[in-house]
Amino acid sequence: MAYLPFISSFLSFFIICTTLSSATTIKVSLSPFPHHSSSNAYQILSNLATSSVARAHHLKHHNPNPNPKTNANTNISSSLLKTPLFPHSYGGYTISLSFGTPPQALTFVMDTGSSLSWFPCTSRYLCSQCTFPNVDPAKIPTFAPKLSSSNKLVGCRNPKCRWLFGPNVESRCQDCEPTSKICNQTCPPYLIQYGLGSTGGLLLLENLVFPHKTFPDFLVGCSIISNRQPAGIAGFGRSAESLPSQLGLKKFSYCLVSRRFDDTGISSNMLLETGSGSSDAKTPGLSYTPFYKNQATSNPVFTGFYYVTLRKILVGDQNVKVPYSFLVPGSDGNGGTIVDSGSTFTFMERPVFELVSKELEKQMGNYSRALEVENLSGLAPCFNVSGYKSIQVPELTFHFKGGAKMELPVANYFSFAGNKEVVCLTVVTDNVVSQGSHGGPAIILGSFQQQDYHIEFDLANNMFGFAKKRCV
């Protein structure tokens, strides 16, 4: 293919440049997670905690190029697309998507906190620090552009190039005459950070193929080098290059199966509803809260996040009284809550986390702190429950604008750490990765807390819906 020499030179460049209230407590019978020794379980928890905090740090502080706000295709007839969703020990949930002519099926991490979709690409693909359970970095499946008759490199003057690089990208088309209508220069290489991981490559236009529907000229990244990214990313954010925007989705929904920090073969379905226009119909049984569009100009990336308005947090029957500045974005765009499937554990800025954790400690005062396990797992607080056949845990409830309440199952915010002697809160703060001053979203609702919920992103009506549901 004509672009392979350019990929080779980019690869060289990339390698150089990257290196207890009685009415509101839950009685839980003790049954530890299987499959892992204590030491391995601590390491897995520590990795997930570290990556969740690093992910939060990235979402809160990175500053990419501005993107247009929408690209909905209003000419797509209504239809329902379905794809299985699998959990993985490295903290993500994956779907299978097919690109190209003929189609090539690949695995993608479903990510509502970013927008560009990309796949590992070409025989030159390299992935560093990608040794995860059940992942061989040398055998990661890749997309082969030379086997597809429908792939095209994105030109520097193609409007879709601007989605990633902003309206002034044409000034970087140095090989094109300003007055020339023909320019063969490609869109610049991309480099994207995901907390602890990153990826880089070139933009392609390619067919995205579902069993009964094909979406031509879908903008997708052809990544040739990555760090800590064991699969491609399917970007479900709100920006123009996202999968929902390019497909013109009216809504998408999923139900995350309970994860036991392993790679189970059990899956649930992700549903994508395409079509033009809006519908007032709500899914029966779901509680809804409106999305909040953060319009702050201080950081355009905020417009790509799914913000919801969290009114209060209850531990047991106690309102922890989170300051308003953390619950709602200010004029600078900082603060507020986003929903992010790419984060494993929910993140709270330290002032919010301390309010929640101190109230938990107060209500669980009968159990001693397991400080050694906290140091090993990266989670806190952890409690020693050795000798107990059951434990009393306060409920953790999120109250959202509009009256929607998310009363979390205890398995969604407490986890056994390796055995049945210690349980830990699976909410993190910036105690693992140093973070600067307050900025970006203050609370990030991660996938671990979304388990066993039917989750719906109603894009046509700008609503976030949810209801408890056994996903398997």
C-alpha cells in the first residue's frame, strides 16, 4: 500500500518520542472471589486501582485539540444493532467489530470516556507493556489494510481530519499549495493518551460492517504502536469522531456482567439503536437523569464527556454533604460527575473521597483497618473481617437530578482482597498517582460500580437511564 513507507517513518519517530445505620445497612455472607492466590489478587487490585487513578488524572487534565460538537448522520433508517460485551481482568469490557472489505473482525474496549475508535494495525504493530493475563503482546490480532479494498488514508484537507486536529490543521499541510484544489498529503499522525496507556498511528476511512448494515467511510485509527493497550478502543464519547456520532445513534445500552477480576467467557449484549429524529419513549423500568453538557471553553475535551448531575451521596442514611463546587461544573468547567466505562473503579477527588470514606469508617467501627492490605492493594479503607460469618455494610447511594437514585449493590463498592479475611472499598482517589490542583470532573463513575445495571445512553433525549438487572 502507498502509505506503508510513511508508517515506517512515523514508527521511527514515535519510538524516539514516547517512552452503620440499622435501617440502611446490608448483611453480607462472606464468600471470597475464586481463581487467584492472595498475592496475585493484591497485584490485580493494585493494578486496577493505579490505572483507575491514572485514567482519572488523564480525563481531568489532558488538553487535546478542539473538536466539532456533532456529526450525526440523519439519513440512517431506524434499526437495532447488537454485539456481545465481554469483561477482562485488565479492567475493560470488549466488543467485536468488523472493518473492511471483506470484513476483518477485531476486539475493541468499549470506552465512553474517549471518542476515536482505533484498531491495532499492520504487521508492524508493536505493543509495549501489554503483558496482561491471557494476552500475548506478540499475538495481538491486527487489521491488515492491504487485505481490504475499501480503506483510504484521510487527506490533510479532508473535513474529518479536523475532528481530531481542529479547524487550523490545514496550516500543517506544508506539502500543498494554498491555492491548489488537489492535495495528496495525509492527515497528521495521531498520538492519544489513556491514563497509563497510549497509542499512535494514522487515520483511515473504512467500512464498518454489521451483519445487516454497513457504514462506509467510517473514520478509524490505524495504530502501529501502543503502550498498555491490549486491544483496540471503540470510542463511545460525545465528539464528532465517536462511534455514536458517526453512526447517528439515537441510543445505546449495555449491562455489564459481574467481574471477578478474570477473563470469563460469559458475556452480555450491547445494543445500538440507529435512526434519525428523536423519540419521547422511555425504556420501562429505568430511572432517568438528564445529561449535562459542559460548555466550558477552558478545555474543549469536556464537551466529549457524559456529565450527569449528582445531587448528593448517602452512606447509610447519612448525607455526606459534598460541597456544591464538586457536584456541578463551575464557569471554568471543573467539577461535576461523568460516566466512564473506560475507568474501572469510581474516582472521587480527595475532599469528596474523604467525606465518604470517613463516614464508612464511622459506621463500620466494629471492624479494624487492614493497613497492610491497603498498601498492597492500593485500595482504602480495607477492613479485617476475619472470624465473621457475615458483615454489616452501610448502603452507598447516589442521588441524581430528577430524583433518580442509584442504590449500589454492596458487591459494586466492596471487594474481598484475596481471601475472606479483608474487604476493601473499590472507590479510589489521588493517593496513588500524584495529581495537581482541583480540575476536570470531580467524580468519575467507573465500570465496576455499573455492574449488574442496565445502563442506557439516550442520546436523542439527552438522558442517562439505569436500573438494577442481573446481567447473566
